[in-house]
Amino acid sequence: MTADSINYIELAKKIKQWGKELGFAEVGITDIDLTKHEAQLQRWLDNGYHGEMEYMAAHGMKRARPSQLVPGTQRVISVRMNYLPPDAGFAKALKNKQTAYISRYALGRDYHKVMRNRLKQLGQKIATEVSALGFRPFVDSAPVLERQLAEKAGLGWRGKNSLLIQKHAGSWFFLGELFVDIPLPIDAPDEFEGCGKCNACITLCPTGAIVEPYVVDARKCISYLTIELQGSIPEQYRPLIGNRVYGCDDCQLVCPWNRFGQLTKEADFNPRTAIKDRSLIELFNWDEETFLKATEGSPIRRIGHQRWLRNIAVGLGNAPYDEQIVTTLNQHLVNASELVKEHINWALQQQFNKQELHQRKQARLIRIIEKGLPRDA
């Protein structure tokens, strides 16, 4: 079909239906004008809030200019896919400090692969209606302001934690984009002021990473520290990480809108028993071969075995004193890399401090009891 003969209004309706059939919870269409976000993006970069993520700065303003990223782009089809698994067990895992907490988005198959494949299929379906269609799918894999595009496409509003929030689904979903070179009709942006005066995410962020509404300093964010950071985790943040060994969900857990969170229909996102709510000691004892096998097809694999051990060492240091933890840490200390060794030594010091504190409390309790006993007891 030639461009002149295409009914773009009808095509947009078909695209949204195809998207639903492919498993997307919602599909929206927007133009590519993101100029109003350029100044904020530049301030964020100038402040160094991207940390070691040099790729965030490497492309300059291309992130806010889709037509520079993919020449010829006229519209962006923005999609969201729910990932909240059944029995997420947030509170249980976070409360048990000897259990490794993994961000719930990472418990199943790597979403990049799942969504990119679906977006590619969506592009192919559109191509059956439009000859010589140019399209390119993106899932957190290129310099794209995906949340701003999704907001313009009507999929939600950006919350104070910088995540996209939808009033009927909360924020437990992934985003993806399909850049196309056809003039589809665009959807109205979501202008709902859903956050209002609520500052729960800012107040309760463990490390104070949300430095102002809508602005996150990645260098303080637990997700950045446990996933993106290549080297040592700064000591001031280690006690605040708790048992979170891959990512953090706290700003979503405290968001009132997430009471409307929708469970995923994608079996690929269901938790793997090998990694969900396992003990820190068990995961710390994985050799590299076991780690690679257990995380095959998982986003966790991207951090590699050494950073995995680094993160778990911090978790072990934050756990209550346990002789088995001390023994395990010492056993790994012998052959550990310098990166992991540093965090093991820190964890051992934390364990020793807790043991000493426990012993002092016990001694004090004994003295109190003894003072209260009769002389002839």
C-alpha cells in the first residue's frame, strides 16, 4: 500500500490491537518533539548524576532527539508490559536479613529479549500494511528518553521517583519503543498530577538518591550501586543496602499507586526458584559456573560473578551476627579477587562489631540479673 492511500487513523487502531495481542498492556503513539526535556537532561549530566554510566553522556542531546538517533523517524510507538509476578513476597524477603533480595523485575527472563522480540513482530505487522516501512525497536538499549516518550504517548506520568506511573497499574511495568517513519495520529499526553503532595519515595529512599522531585542521583541509588557500578561500593552506602544484592524496589513499594499494580501475564517473567528468596550464604557459595548456569537468560548475568559476590558480601556484612557467615566469608577470602576481598573484609568487620555488641549486651544483662538476686541465692 502506498503512503498516499493509507488510512493512518485506522492503522493506529490496528497497531494498538496488535500490540495487545502481542502481550503489551498498553500502546500509545507520540511525536518526536522532546525539546522541553533537553535542559533538564543537560543539568542532570552536568551534575554528574549519571555516575559511571558514560553512555548516558556519550550521545549528547541525541537522547532527546529521536530523528538524530534514527533518521527519518516521525513517530514513536510506546508500549508497556507488566512484570509484577504472583507472590512477589517483598516484605518477607526484605525482612529476613539472611535472605538475598533481588529486584522483582529481575527474577524472570531478561525483559530486553522478550520485549524487543515482540516489538520487532509489531513492526513486521505494520510493514504488511505499509510498503517500505522503516522501523526500529528499542528496549532500554539506546539513547532514548523512554519515560518522557511514554508520558507524551499517554501511558502515564513521571512520578517523583522518576519512574512512569499509571493510575490503573502503578509502576510495575517495562517500557519499550518502536520508532517508525510514518505520520500516525498521536495520542494525548498524560497530564494527570498523580503524585500531588506525596513525597513517600523521596523520604523513604534508603540512600537519599532522589535528591529532588523527579531527579535521581544514580551515584546514590542502590540499583546503580549493585548493577551499574563497576568497582567498589562506597562504604557510606554499604550499611544502607541491607540485603539488596541486585537492584532495589523501595521507591515503588512505598508508592500509593502501586496498590493498583497488575500481575504479569507473561510466564517468562515468573520468578526462577534458583534465585528467588535464597539465603545469602547459598548464593555466595556459587562458583562462576553455577552463577552462569543459574542466571542464563536473566538480566542478573550482566553484572558478572565478581560483582555478584561483591554485592552478596555486603549483604552478609549487614546480616545479624552468625558464626556460619563469618566462616563462609573467611573461606572465600583466600581466593577472592581484590574487589571481592575488600568487601569481604568490610563484611567481616561488621560481623565482628555485631558480635562484640552482642557480647557486651549479654554481659550487661548478666550484671543486672546478678544485682537483683538475693545474697544467698
